[in-house]
Amino acid sequence: QVQLVESGGGLVQTGGSLRLSCTVSEQTFSRRAMGWSRQAPGKELEFVAGISWTGLGTYYGDSVKGRFTISRDNAKNTVYLQMNSLNPADTAVYYCAAGADQVGGTPSAVGDFTSWGQGTQVTVSS
């Protein structure tokens, strides 16, 4: 089972920025697509962003396109989510997620992931 540990959540004002990090203690990190999803209170899990093995392929949910950027550092086994222009609708628990080992492509939906972190809370105040 892949272990994913998120960090970087917190409280920010509308218009602010946060960067989430997710470190994977797994040698297969560089062979796994990665991504982020989020869940707001009372709502379903929502796909946020996905990135391919190499980092060359990225995909974003419509609600975050143009504001969020996903990236990865395979030397550090870490994936990042830079979140800019945050608004209260972005308030949620954010989950880091990994795809299956050696399955290529760029994730574009929650169902593309097989392992999940414990989540980190992001709260945007108005």
C-alpha cells in the first residue's frame, strides 16, 4: 500500500494563495501518475488536478483551471498543488492521490486513482 502524506493546508483569506505538498514513501513514485481531489462538507469528492509520470501531462477540473497548478519532483517523491486566487468555494479537505504502478496517462477523474492520503484542510475566509 502506497503511503501518501499531505502538508500545507490552513486558513487563508479570499484572494490568497497556498501550496500543498504530498510526499510518497515509495520507490515506484516516478512510475505513478499523481493528483489531487477535494471534498467540501456535504458534497461529493471532486477531482482537482492530475499529472503524468514525467510531469509533462497535466489536467485540471473546470473549477480550478487557471488558478491552480500541479507539479512534481520525482527526485523528492513529492507532488505539489499551488493554489492561487482562492475563494470560499475552495474550502474543502484536499486529498493527495496516486495512480496504479506503471499505468500511464494523465489522471482526469477521481476513479483514476488507487491510493489516497489522509487529507489536509484548506479553509478560505471571505
